[in-house]
Amino acid sequence: MSRFRDLLEKLPGRAPKNAKRSPKWRKTRDAFLKGKRCAVCGGKMSMTAHHKIPFSIAPELELIEDNLLPLCEAERYGIDCHLLVGHLGNFRRYNPTVVADAIWWHERIIGSR
């Protein structure tokens, strides 16, 4: 059974066994999001600090502001920006081009007004 558990730990989207969220995460997230708008739709509701390089891949980058991108889950234009752009529609996925994708979508959504 331990082999099976070890294989599960290696699946994408899973933090290493010994990786635990920092007690400073909540404070870091709240400070980062203060006054920010969604990088995709420009909204301000239901904001989240998305990790550009996920915690599951690099837990040591959890509190680094340059690794964060403000995204919302408000479905302002019928999409959950965090799920769609940040995770490509599946929270187990990693989007290595999240910043470029956010800019592309932002130009189309905001530019269409």
C-alpha cells in the first residue's frame, strides 16, 4: 500500500508530503490583494492570490509576491478567472503561461467595452 501512496504523492497538483502552508500565508495573501483587481477581468470581488508557480511544485515560493497574480472567482463575465486562466479549467493543472494568458484575456475583455 505504501507504493500506491507514494505514487499518489507524485501526481501533478499535490504538494510534497512534508510541505505545509506557512502560518504567514494568510497575512501575505491579504496584504498582496489589498487594492488589487483581477488580472483577467478587472473585477474586485472574490479575489484570490494565484501562485504562478504552484505551491505543489515550489512550496518555498509560497510567500514571494513576485510569484503571485491577482485573479477572481466572481464569474463577472460568466467565467471563473482563477479556475479558467490560472488552472486551465482544472485545479490540478499548472498553467506556465498564466501571466501572458491573463494579459491576452484582459485585452479582449476590457478592450471590448
